[in-house]
Amino acid sequence: MKKIISAILTLALSLAVLASCGVGPSVPYYILAMDNYTVNVFDEYDAYRETVTYYKNGEKDFEYSIYVDIGEGGAYNVCESYEGYTFYGYGENLYAVTGGKTYAVLQTNNRTYFDFIGDYAERAHPLDDGAKFQKNSKKTEAGTEVEYYVKVTPLMAAELAGFGVTETDKIVSEYRLMENTDYYLGIEYRIERADGTTEKIAERKFEYFDEVQKNIFENVPEAGETVSVKVIYENGKESAYKLPKGVYIGFDGEENVTYYADESFETIFDFENTPALESIKIYAKNN
């Protein structure tokens, strides 16, 4: 998910929406998108869950979920789950649980926890990209339904090729909105081909909670005994961390780097079989 974009840019993109409204009241997309920024959702609720389902050839392909709430100090807590893999951002620390092991995920490249949660600020999805033209809208018992389409550009076709999108397609998105607040209840994405055929490729469903769901983070390591982990780079730079004793180690934010267990850069560090039971030094070298 993306960082918050400026109101000037969103206003410019909205002109196409306003100029092309089909049946029903106009629902400018840029206003809808900003209403659904996480910070605005938390004006009304303490937490939300989003479930994203992808489809291929008309059949469900895979699914993952994202839960977000407000932690102490105002920083978001995040839990992402996908087929045996769970990623946590909790208490301004990152953890991953997979294969029965818990990894403390260390942020590098000067990334901070607030960089991490910034990715959840807009509640956006790659299929939301492009200038949206409204097709229609209507009131329902639950709130409002509004449908937009986007003309796929060459750049979008390249970025969304994994969804089966091509240059000659349109992406049609149908939004179900909560009454009064216009918070997302559900979003369905379809490809509309040049020959008029359509294919559903993704769906997002949202739940909102008046209270934080505390059980979500019950597998996060509790505060207790810690051990020191020091990462030493070949240029002499060092980064030091304190981790809960017994967790394994992972990294976020570093590319083209190999980690070693020795300063001569001969033995690759064995992340899967080296729990942090005592102080550890890891040596990092650019590839």
C-alpha cells in the first residue's frame, strides 16, 4: 500500500471523475479515497479488518487478511495473515510467525516503524491506480454503491500484468459504501476486455470494530528477558538491537546484502536454525 498523496494531485485526478459521471449521483473518487484513509476511519472505530481475495479463471486463487488498530502512543498495530504466515507490527516492533517459529524482523536502511505503518495509511490497492471515470451510483439499504472504470495505460499494463491486465482493457471497480460515513464495505475489481467480456480478478471486504481485538496479537512475544544483536557492515557501520530471548532473526528493508556469521564473510548466517539465546553478531556484506 502507498503513502498518502497530496490533495492537489488527487484533486487533479478527480476532474475526470466529475466530468464523466454516468447514472446516479456523482461520487468523486478523490473524496471517497480520502474519507477512507486509516486516520479518518479511526475517527469512528478502534480497529478494522480487510480480507483480500484474488480470482483466476473465475475461481478463487488465494486470500489474505489485514487487521489494523491503534496502539499505545497512537502508532498502528498491524497483523497480516496468509496461508501459514503471519506478520505483526505491534508495540513499534515487527515479528513474523511461520513454520512454528517467531522471527523478530529488524528494520534496516534507516527505515523506522513509522515507515512501515505508513504503507497502511491510504488503505489503497494497486488496482485502485489510474484516473477513475464514474459509471453509475445508487443508494442501497446498507449505504451507497458506486462503480468506476479506468482506462489502462501502458505503464499500468506493465505494473498489473500479474493480474492479467493488458493495454486494451478497462479496470472496473465497484464500491459498496457504509451509510453516512462512506467507509468501504466491499470493493470488487473486474477486467473489461475490448470484446466486451468481463472477468472478476479481486475482491476486498471490510469489517469495523468499536473495540481493539486483543486476541489478534496473543502470539507476539511478551516483554521480558532480552538479548543483544549487533549487525556489522563491511564499511564499519554498526546497528544494535534488543530482541526478546528465544526469537529468530529476520530483516526488512535491505536488498542486495548477504549476512554472515563471521567477520571474514565465509559462513552464511543460518537464520532458520539460530534463535537469539545469547548475544549475537551478524556481518553484512553487499552483493
